[in-house]
Amino acid sequence: ALGAALAYFYASGGTRRLRLPDAQQGSFLGPAYSNEEILAFLEREKAPYHYLDDEALFPLAAQLLDEQNIVGLLEGRMEYGPRALGHRSILADPRSEQMQSRMNLRIKYRESFRPFAPAVLAERCGDYFEPDGESPYMLFCRNVKNCAPEQADLRAELTDDPDLIRIINRRRSEIPAVTHVDHSARVQTVDERRNPFFYRLLKAFEARTGCGLLINTSFNVRGEPIVCTPEDAYRCFMNTEMDVLILQNYVLYKREQPEEKKRNDRYDLD
């Protein structure tokens, strides 16, 4: 509806005014929850948790991701629009060949071949993708650099091997979990001005691993909307095989949560 109104405005002689940097400021227009509100929810739920200040939180999050944990993140105001941009996201290590199928089957409950998108430090986008440039809202596809040249033609691969799943799971680049079969990726660039919390998390992961990006997918399962509240996030966390939940400065480990709260049958989708 907004696009239609703008199209009519321009077609009727309206003048387009570009604002640089953009006035959208990351598109974080939804509700937010304070640490006090999150703590009150956790106490009501009797959910075991650990509180960490920022100095301790970011290195720990980087360590957990490097150790191949799948991490749910709720932070700040919820995103407006079609993409999770690091405020209601599920995060994981893009360097793993198994992570794509693991997240699809155990977290999203969908086909194992479905691709995931990368969130990359804005200043390192050109190291991994071409063309370089901003993509803060995860709306544009880029080519993944340094892919194996012998795997550049999917039709040729299918001729050699008709097993599509095996082809999907081949290591195509140094970031296989976000490299689609055609060597593309739908990129989100993250900068400190628009998204300071997520930027610091990515910087901590880069400092630990040398890798300047993470898998970033929406915090939900198939057939449900993205989580909004701490209660939504905890419910999704407990009913999937997610390993860790970060609610701003509170860290929850699945292994520490009460058994009776895990695996609601409504998530056992065929």
C-alpha cells in the first residue's frame, strides 16, 4: 500500500527526495522490552537464566556460536518489514557444512535445502560478496566470492549426480551455510549506527573466529509469525532444538530448562 501511494505520487509529478543516510534507521519500529520486564517474565516462568553485562555478553555469544550452538536473540525494538534484522533473529555459524540442514530440520521444521541469509559487517561485505555496498534491510542478492569454479553450473552438477540433496550439501565456499546452489546470498549489511547491539555481536564473532558474518534467520518456525515478546521467544526456544536463548542481557541454556516445558507437540510438523 505504501509503495502504491508513492508510485502515484511520483507519477503525478511529485519530486523524490533522497535522504542519505536513510531516515529509516534500521526499521526497528516495533515494541521493545526492558531488562526489568524480561526479568519479571523469567521469574514468573521460573526459567533458569544468567545475567551478563555487555562486556561479558558479546564474547560469550561469540564463543557459543563458534561452538556450533544455535542461538535465538531478542533485543531492542522489533523489526518492521519482511526480514529479521538482528532484533528477533536465530543466529548460527555460516562456516558449517551441516548447519543449513540442521537449522531447517530441527529449528524451522521445513525442507533441508532451504537457504539462509548472511548478516555481515558492513565494512567486510566486499570480502565475501560482490558487488560490494550497503544492504541494511536484507532485500538484495549478491554473488558469493571465491566459490569453487567446478560447481558453478547447477545443470552440469545434476547431470553428473541426480541426487539434489547431495548437491545442495556440497561445500561451495568458505561460508557454505549461506551459499545457495547458484552461488548467491541475500545479504544484510550491519553497521554500528543503525544496529549497535548486533554490530558488537558480529565484531565479537569476528574477533574470535576471523569470520565477519553469521547466519541470520527469522525467530519463528514454519507457519508462525516472528516472535515479538519475551514470552513468544521463550516458547519458540523451548519447542525447538535451539541451544541458547539471549533475551537482551539474559542468557538461557536449553539444558538447564525444566523438562516439562520442552517439545510441545504442536511443533512436530511433518
